[in-house]
Amino acid sequence: MRNKIFSGDTLTLPAPYDVVSGAPVLIGNLFLVASVDAKKGEPFSGEAEGAFSLPKAVDAVFAIGDPVYFDPAARVCAAKAAGAHLVGAAIAAAGNGAGAVAVRVNGVTTTVAT
């Protein structure tokens, strides 16, 4: 196939803000998990799909298979709320007080909750 650019599971884009390796990053409707540290505006590599342990709002509760949204203001995974972006599904339960949730990242553009 002559028109394929690359597989697309890892993207290199300008950092929208300072990012650290392993942190969730939202650029428009693209959700990535940073593979490297980068300062705002610098190119960074990010994973667009896969399974990751991501920071979550401490009061959010997830069962296996629940949709996981990303709150761009707080930069954490959260339950559905206006302005949050659907990024994947929980692959392990995460209760109230837990600081992280295991997420299977969709690998597609996000959907914004209303």
C-alpha cells in the first residue's frame, strides 16, 4: 500500500503543555499517553492505544467495562461530565479514594460528553 504513512499507534506531536512520561495528554480530540517528557511546544511521542494505569479523580468509581472520560481541566480520568472526553474503558475496578484506574485507551478520536 503506497498511501500508508505509519501504523498510528504512536504519534509525535507538539506538546500542548509540559508533559511527563506516562501522563495523559489531550490535543483537541486526540488522546495520548506521553512516552517521554517534553516542554510545551516541543515534539513528544505519545501512545494512542493500549492499556495504561492513569490518574483518576479520587471520587470517581469504575467497574470493569465502565466508560472512562478524561477531564481536560483537571487532567485526570473521571466519570461522564459535561466537557469530559470519552477515552476508553476500565479494565479493572477502581474505587473511591483510588488515585489511578486501568484503562484500555480507544485509539480513536475522543467524544466530548454533554
